[in-house]
Amino acid sequence: MAVTYEVSDRIATIVLDRQQALNSFDREQYAAFAEACARFKDDDDAWAAVITGAGDRAFSAGADLRDMIPALMDEPSKEQFELAPSIMRGMYIAKPLIAAINGYAFGGGLEVALACDIRIAAAGAQMGQPEVGLGLLPGWGGTQRLPRLLGESRAMEIMLTGDPLTAERAHEIGLVHQVVEADELMDAARAMADRINRNGPLAVRACKSAAVRGMQTSLDEGLRIEQLYFERLAYTDDMKEGVAAFTERRTAEFSGS
């Protein structure tokens, strides 16, 4: 299978599985990944997801050039250009996404990680946006997400040079949140998901949604969005349970309702 999906302890694990091609994306992988994201979005048993690559060499090397180049050299269609961006938009899910970067994350592979909320990398992993070396640009959201995440100056260096970054350098500049040994990567990613899942799932989703929507508008409009989400949460069973648990000095048992 190009992508696997499984759920355990309210954590979905989505694995990009084309090891023979460094988990790069061909048409089958595009479709399978889009399906996995849609499945997670609608899965009531999964409150957070970890996305990683199969094997120990690559998270994802991005688009499979063997699949992509013939189309570019022939007559590229608008449909071909819109396929990957539509999948990246499909990654906007109110539930938290964690990228466990286990090896190479180049081009679209890094852009998948950028579409996640938290990135944890294995020591020795490398990442970058090498598209300019092909006469292209990072077209899966890289030109938009990198500057928003790192600021214009750092993002420009990464995109315009195409140079790779080590996991350690990526951590220094804030591209990844944590670097761990390779054999500890999935445990670290699941531990992060567990930390998030201890909280009210509706509150977590509202917090993410308010932040993402607010960053796309003015501060005044963002504050209005925040207030709307706050008011919605005030009528949920999870809010009542959270307040009751705090008052009674016990661990809250959230239901997502």
C-alpha cells in the first residue's frame, strides 16, 4: 500500500509507504494520502495524527520525478498542476497533525511536514526546498508556509538556495520543534500526541482553528473569531467536565461533545 492508516489510543498513524522511491509521491500516493487525511478528519476515534515515512531513510522526497517529468516535458495540464495543492488544502484539518520526520524531507515532503502543526525530527534527518534547481518553485505551499513560520529572511535563504538543512539546524531556526534519536522518534511523536489528547478535543480543535483563521486576517477580525470559538465551547459537555474536574481535583474525562 502507498499509505497506511491505523488508530491506537486515539492517535492515528499515517505512514507514507513507497520505500523503493524514498516515499515520494506518484499519482497513487497522492490519492492514498488524500484518502488517509479525509479518513482522519472524519474519524471520531482519532483525536490527533502522526504522519511519518516508512523505513529509516525518508519521510518523503516529495514528488516522484519519474512520474512528474514526462508530463512537464510534454504538455502539462492544469489538472496536473492543481493535484498536489488540492491535497495540501485537504490537510487543513482542525485536529492536530504531528510530522515525525524520520529521514529525507525534500520538496513536497517538507511541505507536507510544514502543513502539520508540530514537527519532530530524527537526528540525521535532512530537509529542504530544492525545487529552484529544477527551474520550479515549492508549489505545495512552501512559498507561503515557510515565510509565515520562519519569517521572510530565513525562508528566502532556504527557498532561493535550495540548500539542505540538517535536523539540528532546522531545530535552531524553529523549523522543527524537537530532535530525537531515530529509535525514539515515534515514541516522541506519540508522547506529544498524548500530551495534546489529555485536553478537551473540542477545545484543541477550536484553538487551532481560531489561530489559523486569525493569522489570515486583521487582529481585530482575529479577536472576533477567537470570541466566537470561545462562546461555542462554553456550551459543550467537555467544558462542564473540565471545570468540574478542576473543582473536584481529578483528571477530566473528555468525550468530545
